[in-house]
Amino acid sequence: MSSNLGTAAPVFAALGDPTRLALLDRLSASGPLSITRLTAGTKVSRQAITKHLHVLADAGLVRDVRRGREHYWEFEPVQLDQARRSLDLIARQWDQSLARLKSFVEGNDLPT
């Protein structure tokens, strides 16, 4: 496994939860938000949202920013971009494997 794929694994794990995915979507669309704003209109407790945010932070997808006495959470795109590059690499490798298989099946790689 390449180092890029290894570093992307925590990102994929963090995004595997619908609540965390929704939080990341909201932060990427709205900019930094407080826990109060992030829990508004949801059935998820502040405590649960905080735990989900810490999972996202551990994966490098969000960070906690303090402004005065208030804490805000903001989206950090670097790790998500890295994960996207990992998926692009996998897609290229898959395409190459399929091209080799196609060539073999069509007889282009038969020994002469």
C-alpha cells in the first residue's frame, strides 16, 4: 500500500458515518460554525456532535478555532484532497489493469 493510501484511511473511516459526513458538508458549505449552530435543527445532542467533530479532527478534516470564549469548528480540505488523490490513483491502477485484461482477452498479448 502506498503511503498516500495509508494516510487516507482515517479520512475514509471518518466519512463512513452519515452524521460526520453531514457535519463536514455543512462546515464546507457554511464556513466555521459553533457547536450550538451545528446542533440546531438536528436530533443529535451537543455531546454527540462534539464526539463526531473530534473524530473528524483526528482525521485532519476539521479543526477547532477559539474566538473569544466561543469555539468554532472549520473545514480543513487538505486531508480530503489527499484522499481524493488516493482514489484517483486507485482508479488509474484499475483502468490499467482492465486495459491489460482486455488486451489479453482479445489476444493481443499472446506469445508469438
